[in-house]
Amino acid sequence: MNDRIAQAQVEGDATRIAPAGRLDTFSVPAFEAALNENLDAGRSRLIVDLADVTYVSSSGLRALLSARRRARAAGGDVVLCGMAPRVREIFEMVGFVSLFSIVPSVQDGVNLLRADAPTRT
């Protein structure tokens, strides 16, 4: 795993993945590996903390979209949080703000995933 991508289980079954720097052609393979590692392990409730990300390229957007599809197919979701204005602008330009749940903080992401969790009987 890349040391610029922090991962930690947070409340419940949610996992926080926090890349740093630029999500571009050079860094996306490690980011994609972190996403897939969690999804392959059955962790489908992912919070991607973008607080330390300064730029997202088309390859980074593709990795997020692919992870979202896989997570949703497994009954989870990918929630994004902590976006800097420049990164949010990229998401707005490509229309991804309508595809992803975007919240201010990791805790907001946990709360959203908890609210969307199926009730267990």
C-alpha cells in the first residue's frame, strides 16, 4: 500500500480511505488498489476523505466511479468528504456532484452510511 493513502475502519462497518496530493496517472494505481483491496474484502461502505487531495485527474475520477459501482452492487456505497474548493470544482465540471454523496466530514459520511444501511432483523 502507498504510504500516501491512509486507511482505517471507522464507526461500524465503514472504512475511511484518505489519499493525499494529486490523484493522477502516477498515483491512481495505488489508490485504485486500496479501493479494490477493501471491496474485495467485503468492505463496501467506503468514505473517501479528499481533505489532503489537491487535484483529481480523469483517471482518479474513473477509479472513484468504478469503486462506487462495485460498492453499490455489494449493498454499500462510496461517500466523499473533505473536498477542497478546487477539487469540488472538478467534480462539478464533470457532473460527479450528482453521482456521489459529498459531505463535509468523515463523521458526516459515517452518519450517512449508517442512515442508508439496511436494517438487520
